[in-house]
Amino acid sequence: MASIIARRLKDGSKSYRATITIKRKGIVVHAESLSFRALELAKSWARQREVELKDRGGVNNIATGKNDKTDIASLIDRYITEFKSIQKWGRTKESHLGLLRRLVGHWDAAGLTTEQVVEHVRHRRIAGTGPATVNNDLIWLRTVLKTARSAWGVLANVQAIDDASHASRHLKLTSKSHQRERRPSGEEIAKLESWFDRNDGRRQIPMHELIRFAIHSARREDEICRLRWNDIDRQSMTTLIRGMKDPTRKLGNDISVKLSMQGLEIIDRQPRSGDERIFPYDSKSVSSAFTRACKILNIKDLRFHDLRHEATCRLFELGYQIHEVAQFTGHRSWATLKRYTHLRAADVRLRN
């Protein structure tokens, strides 16, 4: 009843499309399909969906047009419609809800079982998804189901999510996110700069300049790509960061930060193309180009965002105090700034 077809994407990776077809007397009465980036996820979805259609009366309901279930997909859609504009979500939450809609949207909210949820968690981990990301699956599912039960009076088995969360933690399938301590070595930075110096002539994005600017400014890639010429104040050596990411505030986060001399020199080297932005590029393309280069150069587990970690650590190593570093990075509290402060023991200078 299920088939899986692999196809090659433009970036060289593979996508797997799982299709389930139901026939009655030689006539197709139902067909559904979903695409996944991992083969194990496609197989898991197909197996779960086949069990539901076969063992829970799903085939007969589809064939006769009878179906009184409330599926997870419809609840996610309603949750997004009613609360997104009020809560002003970030892109991460919306993206994760969209993923859950594709993966488990066919589940019956009232008939949800602990076994069903744990099996989802297990297959996500087998497919290579990290424990913290899978834990977020359960967090957002619980949020949607609790909202449906309390705000809309929908029968939703929230207890199944709670029990599955406990079991998953006990089985070490999920965990809270760990603070990254990855910093690029001097050799890795040199390899990346050399690679992009040789290859940027054939590219529209000057990655060698963006890497250097990130290290000398402590800016995220999307912040770099939003910087405007008229945001630079040369007299005070500051720039305005529009819509800076803040876990406690989603809107109104424009903040002025300090520029280093090296950062300003890089800005001055950029050509004025008529665009109001200094680096008029797509931040996703910047991130993708960085990831591809790391793969080619065999640099393991390094992300563009880790350059912000590197920049912050360098500021501390130069002798700046916490409150001074915050003026460069834009952090509002030491608790948040601490996540990016990965000083190496060898770099700490002894005092008399």
C-alpha cells in the first residue's frame, strides 16, 4: 500500500517521497503522500499511517466518507491562525509547527497514545535528529493540544504527550538543548578564508569579507545582511541593529552596538551598489555557502553562527569587561552573554 521514491535535489541531497494508495474494487479511493529529507522518517510515517488506516477503521471511513476525528493538522492550523498575530512568533516556532503538521498531522488528537508518540520520537532519533530538537516536537505538540482542550473544548489526549515526554527522557531519547562551545581554530579560519579568496571571484557573495566581518563584529548572518549604510555612526563608532534577536521580545528590538576598527574597515571596502544595505545578500544563501565550504574542507560541526561565539570570546581575551563586551554584542544580560563566552584555559592570563 505504501511506496517510497528517492529523488536528487539541486543542492545534491536526497528527498524521499512516501505515498500511500488505497483501492476499492480496483478504484483508487484515497491517496496521500509526504516528502522527507531522511529515508527513515519516510518509512516511519508510512508505517504509522498504514497501521492507522488498517486497524482503526480509517480505510472504511475514507471509503464511505465518514470521519469524525479531529486531526493534529487542523489543530495546528487553527492555533497558527488564532495566535500567531497576537504572540508575534519567531521563524523557528512557525517552522517547527509546519514540520509537525507534515509529520504527525494525520494523528487523531483524542485517540493519541503514548506508544504512538514514543515511536515518533524513536524514529526521529534514528533519522539523525538531535535529542533537543525532538524534545521541541513534544513541547509544541503539548502546547497545541493544551490550547485545543482549554480554549476550544476539543477532546485532546495531552496526557499521552506528558507520559511520552517522561518515557523519552528516561530512555535518553530527548534532552534539553546543550550550550555550544564550538569555536573555529586559527587553522580552520585560515582554510575558510583561503578557500573563499580563491573562489569568491565566481560567486555573487563575498564570503571572505562576510566571515571577517562576523569575527570582528559579533553579528549574526541575518543581522549582517540587514545592515544599512545610514545606520553607521562613524563619530561614535556604532551601528544600529534592526530587529535584533531576543528570546524575551519578538518586536521592537532595534539596538545600537559598538563597531571595532577592523569591522569599520571592512564596511568601507564594500562597493555601493545602489542598495541601502551594506551587504545586500540573502542570509540563508550566506549560511548555505558557509556550510558547503566546511563540508568541502572537511571542517566538522562548524556553523556561521559560531563566528559570533569566536568574536565574543576574542573581546574578552582582549581584556574587555562584561559590560563593555555587551556594547559590542548587544546582549542585555550577563546570563545570556555567558552562553557565548567560551574562553580557553590556555588563553587566560595569570595575574600577580
